[in-house]
Amino acid sequence: MSADNALILNRSQAAMARARDVIPGGVNSPVRALRAVGGDPFFAAGGDGAWIYDEDGNRYVDLILSWGPLILGHRHPAVVQSLAGVLSRGFAFGAPTVGEVDLAEAVRRAVPSMERVRLVNSGTEATMSAVRVARGFTGRPKLVKFEGCYHGHADYLLVKAGSGAMTFGTPDSAGVPAEFAAHTITLPYNDPEALRAAFAAAGDQIAAVIVEPYVGNMGVVLPTPAFVEALRQVPRAHGALLIFDEVMTGFRVSYGGAQELLDVVPDLTCLGKVIGGGLPVGAYGGRREIMDQVSPVGPVYQAGTLSGNPLSVAGGMATLGVLSQTRPYERLDQAGARLCAGLAERAKAVGVPVTINRIGSMFTVFFTDRPVGNLADAKTCDTEKFGRFFHRMREGGVSLPPSQFEAAFLSIAHGEDEIDRILAAAEVAFAAVA
């Protein structure tokens, strides 16, 4: 759709009415319901390059990109061709395939810390399994995580912060027993002293620290050098493992992920999103002696009927192949810099205070006048104003993540024309919410 056309959502609204009768909230993942911004979601009908189309014939520049996996854009020819080749042979066997080995080797070449790799079906499976392996390897029960970092919906990862470094968390979801949460210590992100205090209090019981090295799940938040150094040193000094959750950043911020940019070698790494090229996938891996704890070699059990599914593996191999050959990260970074500078300029012109955090091709426009370095900072945002901005952008033909606390993404399909369209819509949207 063009910025001067009325937004039509008749078929999407009818689909949502049907969905609410048969699916909880009408959606299969909560953020899709638009509860944070109000209104009804559009129902996607297709995508092409940088664009997504809804059931009513509207089109939008897509800044969600399936929440990050589509770094090549929608329906990249290499991915489509690869998937077609799999469909002609069969798409589920319950037996090993060469494609699984190819993808694991490609991951190891890109992320050398992953000496052994196990493929799973989702990012949640990857993080859940990595934590289990860390506990099995160390023989310790407790886990450190950080406020605002999301690591999937395993019970012990849905935990609210306690009142201090020695206070264990409480469940953040109904259905999670308090006993599960009691083994999780939740700390402020970007607080190296809190990390040191937690280990001083319970270091001999902590199996691992799990962290999004660049956060995407409270909006994009970057780590400080002091925090990175604490992550590098503190767990190791106490015999605990460091787990990098790179489900969002892996192959997104650079070919070797956040650990390549930060020059940190984690003990375990979790991947997803980009390594499936838009199909369901996850992976975890790390040092040989740690991963050799995993069944059938070791005593830590983990299994999955569709793990290493040929379609997901083919989508991932095609995506990594394009990224490996073209290395588009400098161009993606330049596009992200141009877009975010333009957004900041347009917000300032009409007196709307924003803080924009970005790493490469992922970014968040926070509606606050203060720097955002942790969850407390993010919570200072004017979420009502963001909601109005979201709807104005959608009316202008731009699909933003429907929450203040999510990352937006660019793909290699987003060219100068798409960035110009985003900025034109933003100029109107910022003026409307000023």
C-alpha cells in the first residue's frame, strides 16, 4: 500500500474473529495479538524481498522479518530453490541426513567455539538444552540470567528478579512452580558488580550464566565494556560456564555472531532464526568435553523427532551460503546507520524524545529521553506514544514490531527506496504523536 491510501483490514479482521474462537487470543505467539499497541493484527498473505502483504491486499515495508530470521528478505531465490529440491525427495525421515552434517560443519566454521553442534527445532529447545548440559557438566543446580533477556519459555527461564544478588527469583508465568524458579538468579543487565556479588554469595552452586550478548528482547540494548569483561572472567573464575544466547544475533550481527564482535569465547552457544532461513530450527554447541555429555555419548538426555529436519537444514544452508559468499554485513550496517540517523533527525525536528539503540541491522527506537542500558531504563519509555507511532507507521505502509520492547530488523533486500519510504512514513508518524 502507499502512504496516502486508507488501510483496509476487512479480511484480516474476519480471520481474527475466527481465530479467537479456536486459538487462545487468536494467535500462536502472544506478541502477534498487538495487545501492547492495541488494535487488530493483519494476517500475512505473502512476502517478497523487503515487503510483506496482508490478506486485504495492503503491502508494507517489513521491519519484523519473521522476528529476525529473514536476513535475505522474503523468498530469496537461493532459499526457494533449496527448499524445492528437498520437497522433491522427501521432508522427514527419522534418520540422519547428510544435510544435517553440512549445516553443523557450516556453523562450526563460522563459530569456532561450537566444536560440537546439536540441531533442535527452536531457540527455546536450544537454550533449555544448553542449560541442562551446563548443569550436567558442572554438577551444579543454579543459573544466572539477566533482567530483560528472554531465553525461551522453559519454566526456569520465566523468572522475575529477586530483590538482590542473593535473592532468588519468583515465577514470571502461571503454571511455573516456585521450586523451579528458586534455582534461577536474575540480575540487572550491564551490572558487573551484581554479577560478582552473585558469585560471591553462591558461586559454588552456579552452573552457568546465560545472556543475550546484544539484547533484542527488551528492545536492542548493547553491553558495556565492563560488563563484557565481567562475563568473560567471573563465571570462569568460579568454575561456571558462560552461555551465549545468540538465537537472535547469530549470523545477524556478523557471520561469526556477537562473540566475534565482542571477542568473547563462550563455553556454550545457542542459535536459531537465521540458521533456518525462515524455517523452524535451533542449535546449541560448545567445547567437545562439554557437548560429549549429551546422549548418546553422555548422560544428558535430549532428543527430538524432527530435529535436523531436511527442510529447515536446506533453508539454513542456502541462507548461510549466501551470507558466506557475499558477506553483506558492512552494507547492512551502513543501511542501519542511515535509517537510524534519519529516524533520529525526524523525531528531533518535531520535538519527540527518542533514544535509538542499534547493532548492525537490528535496532529499536525507544520513546524516552534517557540512554537505555538495562530493563529499568527501557521501562521509562512512553509506551502509549509508541503505540500511536506504530499505528501511524502501519498506515504509512511500514510494518514495525508491535511492542516498544522488541528489535526491528533490516535485510539485504532493503534498498535505498525502502529506507526512503520508511523515513517518509516516520516523518508523518513522529509529527502525529508529537
